[in-house]
Amino acid sequence: QVQVVESGGGSVQPGGSLRLSCAFSGGFFFLFDMGWYRQAPGKQRELVAIITGRGSTNYADPVKGRFTISRDNAKNTVYLEMTSLKSEDTAVYYCKAGRTPQDYWGKGTLVTVSS
């Protein structure tokens, strides 16, 4: 059974940086598209960034130029490097492993950006 587990969340001041990690297990990692999503209090879950098995990336407009998604297929891990963090980036960040027809979600890691 595929599992994904997020780590690396925490509290940071505006303008700071954090790196989130998502560890994948239970399948062939390179076959899965991996995504980071986030859900702020009172809001719907939204896409942050995705990376395909071949390494193609796509970002939501609010994070373009500040966040970088990457993957290490040898370590079965996907990363989200977040810089120039803003208060509006505060959310629970979720990792998703996707391969038609099923998606696998982690339980999330909280990122709080506050002075």
C-alpha cells in the first residue's frame, strides 16, 4: 500500500524559508506524479506545485518564483523549498502521490508564517 508522510513544517517569520519533505513508500516512486497542496483555515485545499515522474514541474501563481518542488527518485522523496514566505502561506501542507486511477494523500504538516 502506497503511503506518503510529510515533514518539515513549523513556524517561521515573514521573509523566512522552510523545506518540506515527503517520504514515499509502498510502490514504484518514479511512476507517480507528486504534488504539494495546502489548506488554509476556512479555505479549500489548493494546488501549490506538482512534479511528474519525469521531472516536469508546474506551480500555482501565488508561489511562482518563491517555491521550488523537486524529487529524489533514489530516496523516494519529494521536496518543497519555500522562500520569501508570507503570512498568506500559512496552511497545512499536504503531499499527494498520483497515478491514475488513484491518489494517495499524507496527513499534512503545518506551516505558520507569523511575526
